[in-house]
Amino acid sequence: MTELIEKLSTKTVDHHVEWQPQPALYNQQINPDHIAFLMIDMQERLLPKMADSAEIIGNNLKFLQVCALFRLPVIYTEQYPQGLGSTIPEIKEALDKCEAAGCPMLYFSKTRMSVLTANLSLFLRQHNIKQLIVAGIESHVCIYQSCRDILSEGYSIFLPEDMTSSRRTEHKKQALHLLDKLGATVNNLEMLIFDLLQDSKAPNFKACQALIK
């Protein structure tokens, strides 16, 4: 008995446990190798009517610069452009810079509220996309229906609240609340940027930090 106690007392115990992410948590953790940016309907005749439109435009412009740095795939849409106009010029210029930087790009116009179409599904499969960052307008219409449909297909959604808007702020709040319940991760621009970086030694850290100072 004494010998057994001595053996136990001298035995080295490894207290290091390797962390294994749980599936639900992993879905809320950005994977830069499998994520794309989806920007919905940032159009000339829609944006002036949105709450906090200047902030929404500014934050989308900043994130497009981040996309160019990381060469993330970028998808953008226009709802019935014949009647609602084109993507605003400053956003279009930023999109052109993303393409020049080497970001895989997809554009399409639509009449449906949801953007989940055959060409989008094909693009996601071709680029092995498992997660989407979704921004644009309106939160309670095209954003809501698109995210709902994309979530139902098993993709993870990150929804920055300061990159989307509606004409009425209460409609935006209701949409974000419902999408949170459906499994989307509601966050903000800075959270997205730092989650993509993950380390202050990352090559893009200084360039990204400059965007949010």
C-alpha cells in the first residue's frame, strides 16, 4: 500500500488539454479560407432612404478594403436596377479595386428578395465557401430573407449590425433579432476585422488597424 501511494505521488500528471472547438462554437468562428463577403443592393435610389446611410456606406467601404487585403471572394447584387438604380459609385469603385487585387467576384441583378439563386450556390461550391459575411439593405427584407434561406442550406452567417440598415431602425432591430435566433452571428465591423486577423503579428494587421482608428 505504501509503495502504491509513493508511485501515485511521484507520477507526473499532464494538465495540458488540447482545446477542441464544439460544432456550435466553430460556426461562430471565422475561417478566412472558407468565407466570402455578400453585399446586397447598395443602390442609388435605395440608400438615401436608409437610417444611418452614411455610416453604413462608410463601413461597407472599409470592409471592401479588408476584402482586397485578404483577397476574399466578394458577391454583390442589385435589386431591379432599372427602377432602383445601380450600385453607388464609391462602392462600385471599391469593388473594382477588390477585383484588381485578385478577389473572386460575382455580380447579379434580381427581382426576388432572397439572393439564394442557382448562380450563387454554384459560386459558393466552386470556391469552397462555408461561411458568409452579409451586409447591405434592407435588413428586414432582402437581408432577412437571404440570410434565412442561406442558413437553411447549412452555411454560417456573420451579420455586422453597423453594415446593414432599413428605413426604420425598429425594422432593422427586429430582423437582426430574428436572424440571431435562427443561428446567424450578429456582430460589427471591428469584430469582423479582428476575427479575420486573429493575431497582431498577421501581415495585414497594420493596414486593417488603420481603417478603424
